[in-house]
Amino acid sequence: MAKIVGGFLVPHDPIMFVAPNAPDKIVADKAWEAYETCAQNLAAMDVTTVIIVGNDHYMLFGTTCLPKYCIGTGHVEGPIDRLPGLNKALVNNNEALASFIASDGAEQGFDWAVARSFTTDHAFSIPYQLIVQRAEAISGREIKAIPVYLGSAVDPFISMKRCRELGEQIAASVSRFDSDENVAVIGSGGISHWVGVKESGKVNPEFDQRIIDLCCNQDLDQMIALSDEQILEQGGNGAMELRNFVCAMAAVGAGTVSLIEYQPVPEWVTGLGFMELRAS
């Protein structure tokens, strides 16, 4: 049967592409090198599929329909928001596994919104192109990718508790999928950043370090206990993306979480945290 072997928690900061030279070069290089480290480590995991958990930024779903959680099961391309060096392209989706996660989840009480044709945004495409496709190039092996989008950018937000349950359901469904695939899960987002508000450009290293510690200690109970008010006040509206971290960590399960890199970068308006997840 298929199994989840590990994953990563990484940022998806579009300003890195728009203004790559804004921070000090040493700071910028450390962030870009962290993506390369993730790609190298992913290549060494011998994975066949990566599930990337991200969130819409009002580019895909708009105000007409805001699903709490959605999975792409068919044709996938992206990103819709083209950035310098991040071009729109087809995504090699694992349609069979994605469809199974949705159908198996329905039997367990998880009513997935299903996108049979889907265009991603940068929440998926940054880790896909910088980590997954780079790992393909390093390993010489094909790695498919499945987009999962959570309601973690604009209200009504999916609850932290449901994100944990959803991650556990993804893990259970993967384990029931009749194949010998090795799967990794990437939680894409955060940490502290304020988006489209007067505080934009602010970073809170103290909050970021608290989140990093909770992740490295695998303390999902305390992560889930964070209220929306606490997150908004201390980490900004962009830190609501921590839901993506919770889902990914719950999917990978017990094991080890290690910090790869952390850089607070006001010039890129985000506290950039990179962590690796290893299943036990």
C-alpha cells in the first residue's frame, strides 16, 4: 500500500520573485538555498507523489464560492498569477490518488470540494517548481503532485481542528491506496506577514520562533489552541496560513521535524521558515 514518508513546511512568498534583490544578498541567498536544500532532501526520499497544501489568495475562488477544502483531481496547471521566473505550465497530477483521497474521505465524513480542472496560484506553484520539479531534475525520476487548497487566507476560515482531522484523513486514505507509492506532503505558507493592510512589511520574529518551536516539538495541540485573534494580532492575516502547516504535519504524523532555515525578511514582507518533516 502507499505510504507518507515525509514532507516540508515552506513559505510561498511572491515578493521573492518580484523583488529578488530587495534584501541583503546574504539573507536572500539563505532563503533561496533553503528551497534547494528541500529539493535535495526530497530527491533523497525516493517519493513518487507530493501533496502540496496551500491556500487561495482570492485569485481562484473569489467571493462567489469559498470552499473550506478542495482537491484537484484532474487537469492541473498554474500559476494563474505569473511571476518573474515562475511561468505557467502543466502540473503532472496524480489523478488516481487525488480522486481516491476525495472518494475515500467522503466515506469517512469528509466532503471534499473537487476540482476536475484546476489552475493553481503561487501557494502551490512556488514549492512545486522550486522543490518538486527541482527534485525531479536532481533524481532523474518523475514526481507527480496533487494540489490541496484550504480556506486559510480569507474568512470564513477552516478551523485548526478540522485541518488536523483533514491531514489525518489524507494519511489514512493514502495508506489505503492500492499502490507502492511513497508520498510527501508540503505545507505551504507563513510564517508572520501582513497582507494588504497598513502593517504590510512587518515581521514578528518572536511569533515566528514560537511557531517553529511548536512545529519542531510536533506540538499540534498547542498549534490548534492558537486562536484566530492571537494569530492575527501576533502574526498577521498572512499567518492564518498556519492551517496549512497543521494539515501537513498531521498527514505526515509522528516522527521528527527539523529546522532548515529561518529568515525574517521585512523587504519580502514575511518571516520565512523552512522545516523538514520525517515520518517515523
